[in-house]
Amino acid sequence: MLNRLIAAAFLVFLGLTSAVFFTVALLIWILTVPVDRRLILLHLFSSFWASLYLWAMPAWCVQVGGRRREAWRRNYVIVSNHQSQLDILVAFRLFIPFKWVSKAEVFKLPFIGWNMWLNRYIRLKRGDKAGVAQMFADCERALSRGNSIFIFPEGTRSKTGAMKPFRPGAFILAKKMAVPILPVVISGTNAALPKHSLNFHGRQQMVIRILDPIPPEQFNDLSVEALSDRVHAIISDALKKMAPA
């Protein structure tokens, strides 16, 4: 019962503060869009907005590590494993510039979805060929303008925390646009908030870490499938090392 009360209070807090933060986001967009073409300041504010919900929950602790400076030096196709709804909030804790690739339904959410529109994050209509083609076109356009793209290549969250096979989209993009891949590993979010759950499971440490980038010259001669398998193995190995003994 206490767990559900905490979850309900958290959702109310999220709803009330989202209206306030969206107003601030809209003001930032109005003031900066003429000079900040990549909308980096708005994205960093969105990162603060998302991080606030992690800071507000005493049971959650996030450790951020790895080569964050790399993400400021140039653009990447960023790929990560996907364990929980919390992965999105945790990824924002990196405070690095990128554009999300997210399912189209999220953009319809009041305030949070509207903020995704302001940030020019990229919509994906699953199961729709025209929507997928548009997503690829939007990703290519964003990469050509110097933006990084953040993708969960598993597509959906893992129920157990074990990694699912990667879909090829991120790796097709990286090869076509000759953009390096930046692997990211996330651990602990599945235990903090399992799939299809709104219950909070006690104190939980979550970790997000940026791994070494993979430059195009290391995968130019690889097939999309071989590249996908290689990145999957890199993230999987890192995840196993982060798992509690």
C-alpha cells in the first residue's frame, strides 16, 4: 500500500510540475530558436527537467560515468540497451546534446510530448512503412546538421534486463551517414521500475555509462548485421561487468 501511495504521489508531482516546466521550455524555445539552431539549450533544460524526477525520489540513485566529453566534440549515433521506462530519465542525466528517436504516441502526451515537439525529437510510427521511412529521413537530416541521435535498438524494453537482439536501423544510419557510434550501457533501471509496473522497489542504484566510440573506419567494411552484433556484444559485456555479484 505504501508503495502505491508513493507511486501515486510521484505521478501527481510529475503532472503538476510538467505544466510549469513546459511553460519555461516554451519561453526558452521562443528566445533561443533564432540563434540556437540545434536547440542545445532547450535540450539541456529538458535534461534538467527529467533529472529533477530522479532527484526527487530518495530511493533512486543514479551513477553517471564514461566519456561524456566525447559527445560534445562531434555528432554520433548513440545506442543503448533498454530495460525500463526510467531509461529515458536516466539518459537525460548525461547532460549531452542529442535528439531522441521515440514512438509517435509519446509526442501526444500533454506537456512532455509537446516539449518533445519543441526539441525536434524524431517520431517513429511503428508498423507503418511510410512512418519508418520518414523517421530515417528525419534522422539523416538531423545528423547532417551536426546533431547526435539517441536510439534504443532493442525497440522495446526488456522484461528481465537481459538484452534482446538489436534492430538494424541505427546501424544502417551510422554506415550511410559515416557517423561514429557511441555505445551507452544502462544498469539497474529494470529493478527500480520493472516493465508494466508503477511500483517502486526500494532503494536502487542505477548506472549509465558512455563507452568508447566506434569510428566509421572500424565498421566501413562490416555488414549491418555484423556491426549490430559487434555493438550488441560490447554493450552486453559492459552490462555483465556492471551486474551485482
